[in-house]
Amino acid sequence: MTTKQNNKNNNVNPFAIGRVVWQSFMTYWLNAYGEFLKNASTMTEQWYNIFWKPWVNWMPQQQERQNRD
């Protein structure tokens, strides 16, 4: 290796690399969070239909059975 090649390899700035890595992580995080917010209402509706709706429909039947007894 020549002296010029050594100088090229030694001119790496760790702060610049860290900044680039941090920017890419933040960009990925913001993109993922934005997609989550876009789909939040759909997810809420699906959870409602799966868990809450059957329970709400089941409760009046239980109350009617208790009132008969």
C-alpha cells in the first residue's frame, strides 16, 4: 500500500457515519409509524368485530336467562 491509500482509509469520520445511520433509523421508524397510523382505524374495527361484538351480543342472553330463573 502506498501512503496515499493509507490516508484515504484513515479519513473516516465516525460522527458522520453515526449521523447517517441515525438518520436512516429515524426515517425507517417514521415510515413504519406512519403506516401504523394509517391502519389504526382498520385494526380497531377488526378487534371490535372479533372480541367486543360477540361479547356484547352474548351479555343480553345471559341476563335473560338470569331473569327467567
